[in-house]
Amino acid sequence: MAEVVLHQISKTFHNQNVVKGISLFVPDGSFTVLVGPSGCGKSTTLRMIAGLESATEGEIRIGDTVVNQLPPGKRDVAMVFQNYALYPTMNVFDNIAYGLRNRGTPKKECKVLVEEIAEIVGLTPYLKRKPSQLSGGQRQRVALARAMVKKPKVFLMDEPLSNLDAKLRNQMRVELTSLHKQLGSTFIYVTHDQVEAMTMGDQIVVMNEGNIMQVAAPMDLYQEPENLFVAQFIGSPAMNIIPAENGSGNLWGFRPEKAVILPDAVSQVGGQEMLTLRGRVVSREILGAESLYYVQTEKGRVVVKVDTDNGVDIDSNVQVCVSPSYLYEFDQHSGKRIVRSATERNQMLAGGGV
């Protein structure tokens, strides 16, 4: 196990700066997820940690060792790719044992290590099968086992579940988080899927255009986004963003599940002062226990998430009401969140610019 520290890391390809001087601390034993849209620099960052790409500037440290000049094989990391990269002519046992044999591990020790890891990941019955005889989830477990058997300080995973169907992805998410707890190793995991990030990571690094936008625990990201990008990237459906009504020119945001949808005649909930947006229901999605209402208001289209279908019909005139305690404010120029007290939030709705 080892911590990983990046200090002012940059990467330039063909005069294009794809990673822009980022610094990051990955705690020993953590499950850290790099998440962001395609092209944000997350996979490049992972490959620089692995040694598959060299950093243009900055320092990478794994444990107590600066590894910038070390080849991948000397960094004591193991990488799992999205395409598994298994040898089709070898059976499962030989695929897992391949790295050990290259190291010169004695045959008897190699056998013990492979069988031990195969038991952990549930592959014992499949050791004599070829990859073509396995399901996608089983092939992914072989790739994991091959990484695990080396007992590296750090596991690096580049979208390892992206080739699996939705049901198997959900299953493998649970298996990976359980495996992490069992091993206690440092995991660094790259994905563009914010659901994967929120359900798996204990530390999430949100990236955009080569920069780190925020580093936090999952619920801290969701409840306390530092900027507009994080607020809209984390959460499904995304946070609603509307022009502020306090004369500042800034933007207000609220989560879909924090809004209440009411008939047009009702203006308040329990006598409380509310942000009230009048509009018309243009669409509705019933998702079983939850429903999503898409409402076209005078401030733009917003989404409201309710626990059950409340009988509001498409084309109904409604009001979307939000308590000031659930409002976020973002600077119109920088996109940074402006943190206000409860009193200031109530004043915003009273019409005073604070």
C-alpha cells in the first residue's frame, strides 16, 4: 500500500496542454475516482501515474519514491484496462500467472499465489478455461486477478467496466468495492460515469479541460459543490440552473428532488417564503417509485423529482416551489459558488440583493 502524490503535473501533446498543472493527494488505502467528461485529462493522468506517459512538468510520488524517471515495471503498480488485454491462447491460470513467471517466481509459489487470488475473485472453477469460454464479468475478474497477484502498492483502473452491460456493471461495482475493502490497497479508478464515481469512491476528483474542479467525498460533492461545473456534472438529473432574482446577475441552482410541484393556484408551502416559478408541464417520466416532471417556466426549463406520481398531468399549469435553504448561488463570471448564510438566503427571496 502507498499514498500517491501529484505536484503541479502537466502534460502537453502536440502543443496542446491536456493536463494543466494539477496537484493531488491520494491517501494510502483510499478508493479514489477520477471522473469527468471525455477529453478532460483523467486517463492521461492515470497513465502518467502508471508510467505509460511521461509528465511534461511536475513530480509524481508513490509512497516515498519519486517515480518520474522509473519505467512502469519499477513503479509497483498494476493497471486494469477496459479491454481486459487477456491472452486468448492461455487459460485463466496462465493469464493470471503470466506476470509472476516473468518475474521468475518459483513454480510452486506461483501456483499457491494464483489459486489464492482465484479464490478471492471467484475464479477457482474456471482456471482451465480460455477467455473465449468466459462471460464479460468473468474476463474482467481475470484481469483483476492478474493485477492482484502481483500484490502492487497501487491499483490503477481505466474504465474497466465500460464494456459490460448495465446489470453486470452494477454487480461488478459491488464486487470491486468489496474487493477494495478486503485488500485495503490504494485504488485509483477512472470513469466518465458519475454514478460509478458516487457509488464506488471514498474520494472523488472531478476534472474538466485538464483541471481539477473539486476533490471531495461523494456526498460532499453533491451537497457542497464548489462551482457550477461540479454542481451540474454530479447528480442525475442535473441541478437546475436559473437566473438569480436578487439583481446580482448571478445564477441560482437547486436539486430536482428539493423542489415541490403544485397546482397553479397555490403559492406557498406551509406559509414559508419560497422561490416560486410558474410554468407548464411539458413532459413527465414515470420511473416506478419516482417521477420526473419537466416544467417550462419563465426562467427556463426545470426538472422536478417527486417520490411518486402525484397526478399532475402534461400541459398542466403549475408552480415549482423551492425553499431558500435549498438554493445555491454561483458567480456569473467565474462559476464559483457563493456561500451564504440562512439569513442571507431568505433576504435574497425578499428582493434584497445581498
